[in-house]
Amino acid sequence: MGDRLGRPSSGKRRLRDLLYKSDNRTCADCGAPDPKWASANIGVFICLKCCGVHRSLGTHVSKVLSVALDDWSDDEVEAMVEVGGNSSANSIYEAFIPEGITKPGPNSSHEERMKFIRSKYELQEFLKPSLRIAQASSGKGSLRLASSRKFMDNFLGSHSQKAEGMVEYIGLVKIKVRRGKNLAVRDMLSSDPYVVLALGPQTARTQVITSNLNPVWDEELMLSVPMDFGPVKVKVFDHDTFSADDIMGEAEIDIQPLITSAMAFGNAEMFADMQIGKWLKSHDNALIEDSIINIVGGKVKQAVQLKLQNVESGELDLEVEWLPLDQ
């Protein structure tokens, strides 16, 4: 995974970039800081103490590798990247921790770690039942987790439907563009802002609000989410009548935490209002603060506050809601 001069290969760099994301800076199982190990087939970063428990489960459940010392195949790196790290994996594997079960901490005993980690990954006791992976024919409870892609395919498969052409859609996101704050001046003293959202080739836009640096839109825009989705790209423009519209900043919304959390819980109407996930603020995104994912009135919603990028000033307040295709 390196060249003759000892420089890390692109695969190793991708792995380290993933590790340096804020939600991967603590162990997925006990929260200990600075994990240096990973389960390549589950897609989580773990500490040395939890690493020992993972090894005891066998490679058919968890294939443990050192981030720095072991050689990683391209497929193993790709599997880690596809899962997205600890938050995404935990939103699945810890979706239903029963009352009375406590997640271990950095100073927990080996026995406490063993009981929790075995329940979490080998027995899959905290998953939604319909998402539990088929048992191997040996009857020993081994998981068919050859790669994270197989797990995610199983996770998403029952929710996907064909659309026109060759595109498969798994649902929709409804994004309510609430307001802008302290937007940049692009005319003499003010601007005429509007917002454009894009997901792949799809776009949707708000109305133009004239001469306002703190506009209130409160408009709901819809985008279809394909199987292979990326972030929702957000751009703010100043409308000009006689020339090209000027850009007033941009940002991205990572919708993976929202979708992963929503699918892990299934029919949100069956649950009381509660928090089910979180998109964490980091240097890699434009969040002003952590974005909490909640079930509210039987709907999965997420409040998002973004600091616009590549501009002198400006913020956006939005609300994102997940709509499964069968709703």
C-alpha cells in the first residue's frame, strides 16, 4: 500500500482521510479516543481493547486490521469508504439498543465489552429485525458480511424501485428552505437572492426575494434520491435582470446520515418523537453546529444550519425530511 520511497498509496490516504473525520476519532464501540484499528468488513474504527474482542469473534464476523501497520486491499479500503465510518455503521448496528443495555465506555471491563460487541455484531440484537443478515448454513451464527457493499445492498434493497431509464430511486428528500442570514451584497446596497438545490442532474429552486440580505423563503423543494446518491449541492444566487446571476455562496448537505437512520428504523409512524441520528459538524463540511435527526410526528426530519462557502458572509437554515417511496 505504499511506494518505494515509503509514501502512502492512494488507498492508504483514503483510509486515513476517513479516519480523520470527526465521528471516526473515537472508538465505535466504547468511545475511547484515537482508534488505530478497524473492522474492514463491518466498516468501523475501534480501539485496542475492543480490537481484542473483535478478533475473538473470528474473521467471519469481524476482520480486524491496523490502520497504519497492516496492508489493505483496494476492496477493503473501498468497503470502509462505502460505509462512511462509525456514525453510519452505528446508526444501523445500534438502531435498537434495549432499555437497560448500556454501551461500554473507555474504562469498561473486557467482559462488558465482550457482551456488548458480541450482541451488536455477531448476534445482531440491536438491528431492526428485517435488516438482520442471513445466517450462514453452518448454523454457527456467522454473518455473510463479505463486504460492506453487500450489507448496504441488503439494507437498501427492499426500499428501491425502478424509475425511467436505468436509474433506481430509493426515496425522496423534501427540503424546506427556511431563511438566509447576513447574505453577501451583490448589487449596490443589497441583493435579490434565491436558492438552487441539486442532486445529480436534478435541480430545484426557490423564488427570488428582492432587496433582502436576510430573506425568509419557507419554501419546500423535492428531490428524488437515486440508489447511488451523493450530497445535495446548495447554491445561493443574486438575480440580475440584464446580466448573468451572481453566486452568493455554496454548501453541501450530506444526506447519508438521514437516510441510514431513517431506514434503520423503518416506519417512523410507529415511534414516538425521539432522536435517531446525527450529522456531526467538522472541518469537512459547512455545518454551523451538529445536525440532529429526529422522528417528529411520525416523520424523519433534520434541522440543518449551513455557513455558505467561498463567499464573504452568509448562512442558510433548512429542514430536510426523508420520504420513502412506499409512503
